[in-house]
Amino acid sequence: MTKTNTTPATAAGPDVAAATAQFLTPVVLGLQALAVNGKQAHWNVRGANFIAIHELLDSVVAHAQAGADQAAERIVALGLPIDARVATVAEKTKATGVPAGFTQWDVLIRNVISDMDAVITDVQSAIDGLDEFDLTSQDIAIGIKESLEKDRWFLFAHLAE
């Protein structure tokens, strides 16, 4: 049997792939953490706004997973691997403020928003950094930011007076 190595057929060179991985990997890891911690919040939310927050957190988790998948697949499409194992995510992301147990809805929203803000910061860094390397990857980051900001708005609207 002959072993064949294949490389992705893209117009991007190794420098572009490396830059893309440099900027999108923190986004992938942050989104993976947001998905896990968002689900934790989803399961343990309590209070008068339970059902609205419970269902909204499912959307936040789904959007985080979709964004992580899109960013990770872009890195892989350019020929580099991605390491988003649980241990790697835990090691390389900011600790969440989402508590381990039952928590009132308003406290959970503030904690999830804080987690989202950390990811949005990484996404903005990716947008800024990718501008000179890979506009396709930058477009992916812009789409992820739009989704995060919309979900953040939906959560924040529950706190606004």
C-alpha cells in the first residue's frame, strides 16, 4: 500500500496558514469554553425568568459551537491541525465566572456576558490581525463577532432597565 500525503488546495501559503491559526485558535478555544460554560448555566439557571434564559442559553451554546466549528475548519482547510481538547481549552482560556450549582438568572447572565466579552476581545484581535493575512478568515471572524454580539444583546436585554 502506498501512503500518500495530500495538502489542501488553497491559494494560501504556509505563512497565511500560520497567521490564520495564530489568530483563530484563541477564538476556537474561547468559543468551546463558552459552549461548555453556557450549557452549565443553562442547566442551573433559577428564578422568575427561567424558561426565557434557559432557552436563550441553548441558542448561545449552539452559536458558540457553530462558530468554533467554522473557525477550526478554516484552520484545517489551510493545512494546519487544531487542538481544542478539553484540557487545552481549560489551560488556555480565562476561567469562567459561571458557578457550579443552581444560580439566579441575573447572576448567570452577568457571568455568561463576561465570558462572551472575553471571546469577543479575542475575535476582535483576530479581525484586526487577519486584515493583512487572509480576508476569508477575517470574514469568518467578523461573522462570529456578529453572532456573539447579537446573543450578548439578547442576554443583556434581560438586565437592562
